[in-house]
Amino acid sequence: MKKIGLIWLAAGAFLSSVGMSFIWPLTSVYLHNDLGISLTMIGIVLFFNSLASVIGSYVGGALFDRFNPAQLIRYGILGALLSFILLAFFHGWPAFGILLFLNGLSAGWNSTLVYAMGTNVDSKDSRRVFTILYFVQNMGVVIGTSLVGFVYDAGITYLFMIAIFLYLIFLLIAWTKYSSTGANATKTLNSDEKNKGKAVVPKPNLIVLFTLFISLMIIWTMYQQWDSNLSVYMTDLGIPLSQYSLLWTLNAFLIMVMQVIIIWLSRYYENYIVQIIFGLIFVTISFVTLVFAHDYGYFVVAMILLTIGEATAIPTIPALVNNLAPLGTKGRYQGLVNSWSSAGRAIGPLIGGIIIEKQSYTFLFEIATLALAIVVILVVISWLLNRKKITMY
């Protein structure tokens, strides 16, 4: 059965990323400034949007192992198209909040299926595949968020129209280039496993897998502080909001540079766990830096450390998960990668806000440092205890 081409999978990931990046930068601003919705209600809307992404990720990943993934991703694209078409006509309150749930479902569904389909690209090392997908998705976010500022002033409807156009192209690619992806991978399993509906995952593999999933949730919970709370903290210190925005420009640039370096290095070494631990250590050190941050230079250093860690560890985790998951379960476990990540994104702003209100920003950074250090220790211990017993697929 002919495998899907990485270039077309990456193209789909890019288009989807650009389209979805129109949503999260404008939601808070549009709901609060244009519709007069309270920040508490906006937080609830964003929470349910992330919850929808968790559901879409898990269900999409589970169905990937049972049905034709090419058909599944077409349904997801159609779901995203429907949400953007409805948003173009109905973007008042509460329609916007309700439609954001549908948008979150399709976002989680499509993201998981793209990564799950990446497990079918056997012409390249899996780490290189996931690194490229992560690279193009970040490039899409950079372009999408850059467009939002210009197009939003002309009218929010135009943003949704552009997203509709992008997803129509994505649908065309999926219809013409994903058709040979084939049916589910479980067809190659033995009959007993197919009757069970799943392959048997060795216990050592499961221990490492769920250590990685818990790690992802904690990483994204802490990472969300940069999205939700750092802007307020920096402006309270007298740092202009424009300089906070520049940090994300630096983040996007460094991610692209790091991905190029990692893709090049992937030709010469294949130690996934070392790369993950290296990245986690850098993410941890970035929050150590924030504990002492009182001027802009510290925030620049913290962002550089965070980005190096993010670009090194985050795309490598789904590659290792792919190798630890047997044939017939790869989609389910890629779905869990996205589900646990989305869960961290959902609870991050809430947890950060509670800690700041009860204690302080510095205490939040100390908690983040401790939590991430524990993640590093858990990953190292789980790997050392199970590395000789795990099975790679």
C-alpha cells in the first residue's frame, strides 16, 4: 500500500496551523473589547475550547487505528470549514463561544490525525518527520498571528473568510493526495489482536508512555504562563507590551532555527531520550531565570532558554511515543499526546491565576521550576528502570 508523502502532510499541517492561529490571538480581545464579555466568562470559553481539543484529539487518535485515516481527516477538515463558515455569519454572543467548541473539536481532531499519519511516513526517520511537522506548524502560527493584526482592523469576518479559503485548499490536498494512505494499520495484526480491537502494549512501554504524557501536561501547564500571565507581570514591572510581543517574535525565529539544526543533527544520531531530557532541562532553567527576572534582559534570556528546550523536547516526544506504540495503537497514542498537551493548555491559565492571587508571580515561577525539575527526574528514572525491557516498534 502506497504511503503518504511527507511534503503533502506538511502542507496540510501548515494550512491548518495558519487557519487555527486566527482564533486564539483574537478571542480575548474580540470578546472583551467588542462584545463586552467578562474576563471570567472568556476564561470559561477558552477552557471549553481546550477541552474540546482534548476530546477531538483522543477520539481522532482512537479512530485512526480502526478506520481509513484519509477519510477521517477529511471529516475533520469539513468540521473546521463548517465552524469557520458559521463564525463568518454568527460571531455575536453566545454564538461565538458555542462555535469555538466545535472549532476546538476539529482542531484537536486534525492535529492528532496529521501526527498519526506521520507514523505512516516510513521513508524518513520518525523524529525527522515530527520535527518537520512541528516546524511547519510553528511557521503557520507565525504567519497566522502576524496576519491577525492587519486583517482584524478591516473586520473579523475577513479572518474567517481567509480561514475558509485555507481549509478548502487543505481539503483539496486531503482529497487528492491522502487517498492512498490506506486503511487502518491494524489490518496487519494477527487475528487475535484484531478481535480484541487493539494490540498489546508491553507494561514497560506503558510506564514510559504515561510518564511522557504526564510530563507533557505539566510542561504545557507551565508554558501557558507565558501566554496568559507574563504579559501582565511584565507590564506591572514597567516593560511595554510591545517588548513582550517581541519575545514571541524571538520565540518563532529561534524555533525555526532550532528545527533546522535538529533536522540536520537527526542524520547523525538517534538518541531520542537524551534529546528530550536535554530539552526539559532547558525549559526548567528558563523558569529559574524568571524567579530572578526584574528587567527585560532576564526575560529575553528566559525566552531563549525556553525556546531551545521547547524546540528540542516537544517534537521528539511524539517521535518516541511512535516507537513505543505497537502497530494498531499508534493513532491512539498520538491522540493521547495531543490530549494531555491540550489538558495542560486548558488548566495552565487557571492554575497560574490562582497561585498569583494567593501568593505571587515569583512563587508561581518557583512552583513551575519545582514541577519541571520533578518531570526531568521522573522521565530519567522511568527510562533507566525500563530501557532494557521496553520494545521498540
